[in-house]
Amino acid sequence: QVHLVESGGAVVQAGGSLRLSCAASGNISSINAMGWYRQAPGKERELVTTICSDGREYYTDSVKGRFTISRDDAKNTLYLQMNNLKPEDTSMYYCAVATTKRLWIPIGVHEYDYWGQGTQVTVSS
């Protein structure tokens, strides 16, 4: 079992920045990838970015150059630095963990085993 707690969501103006955090606890050694998903009302949950235990990263096209994923293994914490935020970034952001080791970077919702409760990011225009 892995327990995830997100924080850092807020209301911010367009062009602003936020940093989200995700603190992990439990069976940390089982983690093979940690990612950030987001879901807006009426839309499907989408992968924003993920980082594998070997350091490989994935970003969805809409956030490339604006968002950066990072992790602090000593603190068992995952971060998402979001810069130049846009109104279309408004969503509930979820931290997720994949425990199955794969040759490819996991990007499907079904590939993630544990989820946080989410943190709301609202970008005003």
C-alpha cells in the first residue's frame, strides 16, 4: 500500500506559478513511477507528467516548457512546478503511483495503482 497526500493547489492569475507537492508513505520501495494527472469537470482524467524510478520523464504536449516534475527521494515527495499558468490548466490535480515495472513509461490511467485525494488548481484570466 502507498498513501499519497497532495498539497499546494490554489487560485492564481494567468501567467502565475504554483508548486504542487505529493507526500508518499507506506511501501515506497514498490514505486516504479509517480505522476500527476488532472481532471476538469465533465472531462476525462489526463496524464500531465510522470517520472519513472530510472529518471525517464513524460510530459503531455500542452504543458511542455511550462511544467516541471521532480522528486525528493529523501523526503518521499513528488513536486510539480507549474509556470506561466493558463485558464485551461484549471483542474483537480491528482498524484498517482504505478508499482508494476514496465519497459515503457506508464501513461494510462489503468497503469497507476494508488491515487491521492487531489488538490484544486484554478487559473483566472
